[in-house]
Amino acid sequence: MKFQRVDPSAKRKWRLSRVLALIFGVVPSAGLILLITSAVAREAWRPAETVGIVLAVLLLMAQLLQIILYPVIEYAQWEYLIAPDRIEIKKGIFYRTHTIIPISRLQHVAVTQSVLQKPFGLANVQLHTAGDVMEIQEVSMEMAEKICAYLQKRIHYKSGYSDAPGQARRVRTEG
């Protein structure tokens, strides 16, 4: 079995989300830094304005680096595997995680799609166990639906229920 990568259009979605973070978070923060340091420079400490400019430029450069470089690295690091008995998810750049979820522990599977994922045709597959919810992120909507259908069949199979034609469903009774 071979690990699968997330959908390639995930890189464009990640860039868009970081551009939005730049516009709505970093630029106002850089402006606030400049405003505060220029006020401090006028009142007390002349080099404060230079420090403020340097901090604002560093903040903007860090965000631009995240927009350009981070999605490429993140794409290379994010992968998943769906085996008959388990699901494996590997992700992370600075802090790598390798999660193994036995299919026998799955209770529920769902497909979710955020506002930013919709234009790119991406979705997440949520994997619910008794103690946690994990996600296979940024796969195509078509792939997410296939994964969800496959895992739902596996969940029904392990619980004794069958949707196969010609087979009766097992009904649980109390007593």
C-alpha cells in the first residue's frame, strides 16, 4: 500500500488563506507597530521609529515567506493511507505526527467543507472514534466521498450490519 498526498489544489487554498491572514492580520499589525513606535519616537526614544520599521518589515517578510514557501513544504509533508485494518495520517513540518487509527475504533465518518475549500473543490474527512476526532484534510470532494463511503461500509461490516443485497440486517434486541 502506498501513502496518498492531499489534493494538489490544497497549495492554492493554503496560499489564499495566508494572503487573507496577511491582509486582515499582518498588515494591520504592522501598521499598529509603526504607529506606536513613531509615537514613542516623538515623545521619548528616537530610535524607536527605526525599530518599528524593522519589526514591521520582518513581520511582512515572514508572512510573505509563509505564502510562498510554506504550502510547498506542507504539501510534501502531508500524507495519508487507508488500509483494510487502519488509517494512517502523517503531517507536520516542525512537529511531525504519525497517527494510526484502527478501523475497528471508528464510530462515525463525515465529510466537511469550509468556505475556503469550496472554490477549490476540496473537503475534509472527519474520523470519529470514542475519544477523538481526526481529519484527512484537503482531499478532493470526490475522493472525500469515496473515502467516506468505503469507511462507512467497513464500520457497518465490523458492527455486524450489511447493506449488501440479499443479506438480512442483524437487529439488536434487548433482553
